[in-house]
Amino acid sequence: MKAAQVLTAVEMQQPELEHHFLQVIAKHELSHAYLFSGTSGVGKKNLALLLTMRLFCSNVQATGVPCGKCNECLRIAAGEHPDVLMVKPTGSSLKVDQIREVRREFSKSAVEGQQKVFIISEAETMTTEAANSLLKSLEEPPTHVTVFLLTNNYHRLLPTIISRTQVVELAVQDQAELKTKLKQGPLPHSTIQLLLNLTSDARQIERLTEDDWIVKSKQGLERWFRWLLQGDWQAFFNGSNQSGAADERS
């Protein structure tokens, strides 16, 4: 994902939490471990990435938002920063070997700066052995480390893990609020309504609007229907291409 897309996604998905956490960071009050919980598509990873970008950004804006353009922001969004480790399950669960590697990285100094960030996705899939291993690090966290645990359901985690993190529950954005946000952009009303008829998931909307895909697909399908209604032979030769385009990101 591109850094600019992360910024846009969080603004659409979790603007209140964005504002809150940017203030927390500005006051140097960020805790060592957070547990972001919410359904798929609610913006957990985007929020974690934005906060990480803010911690490392070399050109923070006057509003406190990371610039999304500096080398630090670009590498974080691309998953290429040496001091930002992102972990996700291999197969159906987070294995103990993965968490042991995280713990080893905990003890190491930052490569380029003074801090390290760990983003652990699908934390609820940790095996009991893996969770107990992580718990040891959360009990006595190094001062230079910040951990973001991401989960669809924090109740599936060990109570001892939950007790050593700050739990933040991310809510699905109301359709009316989402529509208001979309109206602030360049999309025409008909396209916005089409998007909201397709999904309420801000992340899915982001994917559908990337590179004007939804607009181009809508235009292509409208052209195909016109050919069909007019009995134009082009509809039979181009119909499969238009349908394939429409299904690509659904």
C-alpha cells in the first residue's frame, strides 16, 4: 500500500481515533502496547501504519499528520523499514517461532533511529505457547519498543495479554458519515451511490476507487448495455471483457 493511501483510508475509516492518537503522540504519551480490535475492514492496520509513520516521519505537518511523502513514510507503508516489523500468521495461526523472533528483535537496538515498532496482525490466532512467549516481553517492555496487536475479536486472546495492553475497539463507520466523506472527494454522486450500494467497508471502497477503477468499470458497463439495447454486434464481442473488469475487485 502507498503512504498516501494509508492517510486517506484512516481519514475515511477512523477520523476520531486518528485525531486522538496524533494528540497522544504529540504529547509523548503513547503506551508501549495497544490492542486494536474490530471487524475486518474497519481500519486496524491502516491506523497502526499511520501512527507508525507519525513516529518516524521526518516532515510532520503542522496538523500533526505524517507527510506521507518522506523516505520514512514511504518505506513504512511499503513494509520495508528496518525498524518496523510486521508479523502475520503463517497458515492458520501465529506460531511460537514467529513470536520468539519478535522477542529477539525486542532486545535489539533500532537500526536507524531510537525506536522500533511491531505490528502483529490476527493476534487472536496465536497459539497458547506463542501467546505465553509474547507475554514475557509485554510484562517488561523495552522503552524503545511500541507494539500494535490487531485482532477481529480481542476476547479470544489470553486475559493476561489483554491486561498488559490498552484495548481500543474500532467501530464500523456509519454509512451517512462515509457518504459525507466521499462527497468531499472528486467522485460524482452516481458513483458514490453505487459504491455505497456495493459495500459499507471503507477499505473495499478504497480498493474500488484506486486508479479510478470503479468509474472506468461503470463507464464500460454502461457502454456495453447501450450496445446491447441497440442490437450492436460489439456487445457480443466485448461483453465478456466488460464483465471481467467488473468482477476483478469484487
